[in-house]
Amino acid sequence: MPASNRKEYTFAYLKVMEGKKTSEKFQTGRVMLVAASHMLHDIYSSFLAPLRPLLIEKFGITLAMASIWDLIMRVPWFLNPFIGILAEKTAARYFIIVAPAITAICMSLLGVAPSFGIISILLFTMGISSAAFHVPAPTMVKRLSGNHTGRGMSFYMFGGELARTAGPLLITASVSYWGLEGIWKLIPLGLLASFILYFKLRNIKISDELKTKNPQKESVWPTLKKYLPFFLVLIGYTLFRAIMKSGLTAFLPTFYYSERGESLWFANSALAVFQLAGAAGTIVAGSISDKIGRRRTLLIISIMSPIMMFLFINSQGWLSFLFLVLLGIFVFAPGPVLIALVQDRSKKMPVFMNSIYMTISFITAASAVFFAGAMGDWLGLEKTYLISSILALGAIPFALRLKK
């Protein structure tokens, strides 16, 4: 081989090896950037639960009617597979960039909405924006996490759970300062967030990377058929835990405010504490699953969650806060582990695979909120929470069925 050709070959080889090392490296800065965008978006999407007691009073509706909003908000998640297919073929990063602005506008207008129907329209629009964000974002994190998918998903989920801690505090302070109808003043913050994200994320070309790495992608239906047993296990796991998790995130402020007679500040602070504990659970669960395995991690979580729920319901005062913290850790811990599981299996169509998982997750959550609301009207939230802790034991057999 001529010397010039050898030099060109060596240079090309070194470039390939450099790219391979970069792809295997955990890119902390970029992962944290995507996690920050997750936080910015979910701060606004978390406004409904803290505002629900006030909206119930404003419109004079029942818990069951108020839970319909969660169903409406999640109807767009039926479109997740189509969003996933679209994201596989387009610049998916722009979904992540634009979504915070749209979500901010919709959620900040809840206070001035004049009717149940207008609130439903705002929440439906927000649901489209939220779906467009959450479908491609984990795949971006996967590509930036190298061989540490669990850790990357922990960072990503930590951003979301931290948002659901900050969100209730932000909206409660805004209502206290401006009143319910004044929270529209939070819109500029969301617009500014999308403006900043445009300059920070526009060069992370996740869709282009996917096309380069997977020039021969599988088609949609063979992929879905191939992984159907895996998704059936995920459906069972999330379904049995759904009423416990969704009932707490949707009605915890209502539980403290309406059934235990606490102030709105106390009730929303409890939700913030619960979400903060959940953030702690997500930041460690993914890394732990990298070390001891996804299946074993989910099994431990499945056993501990119902125990913590039972202790929380049967305690009072500050002791209930202690169990609420422990409950939050275990309730939210499966998030990064489940997403890492999906990404571990999705080699050729990762965005589409994640879209199927997100559809399962959010539809089961929305259905669970409705059932929790209906049961809360019938039996009271305390008995509803107790029943949900018993149902959550049903997730254990599904965790055992997950292959290593």
C-alpha cells in the first residue's frame, strides 16, 4: 500500500475510533442540558394538581369530573406512535425546543379560563405539546449517555421530578401573590425558556445520528410484533402501580386540604415534598439498576412501595411526612429504570419504541386518575389510597417476568 494511502487509512481509522469513544462516553454537560429542558417543561405541566382544589371550588364540580381533565390531557398520548415515527424522520430536537413555550401558555391560562370546556381545550393542547417533548427526549439522552443508560435516564427523570417539586411551589406562590386569575403572568418565563433552548439544543442532531447509525431500520409493525411480549409485561407492571402513583400525584393536595383540613400551603407543600423525594429516587434508581440489574431493582421497588403507602395512610402529622418522603422515593424510582429497559432493547427504532412505552405509561396513568377520583368520591381518598397499596402488590409477578 502506498504511503499516502496508509496515512489516509490511519487517519480515517483514528476518526472512527474517536467517534466510537465519544459515543461510549457519558456526556455529562449535554445530558444535564436535556434534563434541564425536561425540568423547564414539566414545571408548567405540573400546575394542574395544585390548582385542582381551587378549580373544583370555582366550578362546583366533583372529584370524578375534575379527574376527567387528566384523561383529556393525556388523550394526545394516543398519538405517541405517530409522533415517534415522525421523530425518526425529522429533526426531533425542535420538538424539545418548542414544547416548553406551548405548555407554558396553556397551563398559565388555566386561572382565567371561564368554563370547564375551555380548561379542557387548554389541557388537550398541552397534552399534544407534552407528548411531542417526551417521545424523542429519552432517545437523545440515550445517545448522550454512552454505556451508562441508567445514569442518563436518572438525570433525565430527576429533571422531571424536580420540576414537579418546584411547580407546585411556584404556582402556589403565584396564586398567593397575583390570585388565581393572575397566573397568566408566568407565560413569559416559558417563552424565554424555549428561546434559550433553541440556542443550546439546536446542534444536537439526534435524528441525523439515528439515520447514520441505523441505515437499514426495521419497519413499524415487525418491530411492534417482536417486542409485544415485553410491552405486555410493562403494561401489567405499570397498571397495578398506576392508581397508587396517579392517585397521589393528582389528589395529594386535595387529600390534605379537603379530608385532613390542612391549609392550601400545607397541602401543596406536601406535594412538593413528595415530588422532591421522587426526584431523589429517580436520580439513584437508574445508576443502581446499571449495577445490580433492571429486574432486581424493579422487584425491590415493587415490594417496598406498598409497604410505605400503608404506613403513610396509617400515620398522622410529621410521622406521615416521613413516610411520605420514603413513599415518594419508591413510587417514582421505576421511571428511569423502565425507560432504560426500553432503550436497552430498542436498537433500530429507539424513538418509536419509546413512543410505545410513553403511550402505555400515560394512558394507564390517566385511567388510574379517573378511577382514583371516582373511588375518592365513593369511599374517600384515604380508603382509596389503602386499596391502591394492595393493588400495587400485583406488580411483583410482572417484575419477576422481566428477563435479564
